Amino acid sequence: MAELTVRTMVAGDADRVLAIYQAGLDGGDASFEVAAPTWAAFDAARLTGHRFVAVDDNDNILGWIAVSPTSTRAVYAGVVEHSVYVDPAARRRGVARLLLGAVIASTEAAGIWTIQSGVFPENVASLTLHERAGFRVIGVRERVGRHHDRWRDVVLLERRSPVVA
């Protein structure tokens, strides 16, 4: 099995990152979104210091993670929301765990004290990943939105940094 490493996401990764994003959306349990955004929209919505890709020995991108601010208010400067997506062919290889570890390290180094996420309850693999990474369930937003003609719940998760006070 190829060695996995994490590196900073760069603009040259756009096509592969967006293809992996679309594959996750096509699976139906990743997001309310149904189409990946343009690179310009993706780039504008995510903080540059906390975007990573997991790659194999040949620099093939297997997954990505990025964070977005939750608010423009100064009081929430230490709170971000993250997204993590893995190529379906690379699942169960520790890609998401590796990416989540990288974003936890980068956000803590930047003084960010909370990472949050919303996950569909049917996405058991994601819920398990987050629990193992120290996230806790803070609640369930029931029937918060319609997705593919059905109401969906969203499990709200957060990880409070033990090192950023």
C-alpha cells in the first residue's frame, strides 16, 4: 500500500479536489449541496491556512480537508467549520483521519479553539471518524432541510481544543 502524506492544497489541485468533492456529493450523504462549486467560489469560502490534501507516493490526491469561518464577527474568530472528502476508491485507508489530524494541528497553531461540522446521521463512517478525533455531538437539527425530495436531519459536532484557551 502506498505511503500517505498530507500537504498544503494549492490552486493546481483544483480539478482533483473538485472531482472528489463531486463524488462525495453524488453519494448522497455528504452535504445538502448537489454540485461542487467553481474553484473561485471554493477558494473564496475557505481559509487559506487550513486547506490540505492527502496524497500517495505519486502525489495523487486521495482526499482533502478545508475550513471556513462560521461568522465574520470578531468574537467567533476562533470558530471554524470544516469539510473533509475522500475519493471513494481510497476509503478505509486512514485518509480522512490523517487529514483531520492535519487540520486540528493547523487550527490549534493559529489559535482556533473550536472546529465544528454538520453530518447527516446516515453517514456513520463520518460520525465515527469525528468521535475518534475528539468531536462531540452537541445536538441534532431535525428536518433542517430538504435533500433529494426528503427532509434530512443534521448532527452538529464540535471539537474544543484542549490547548487553545
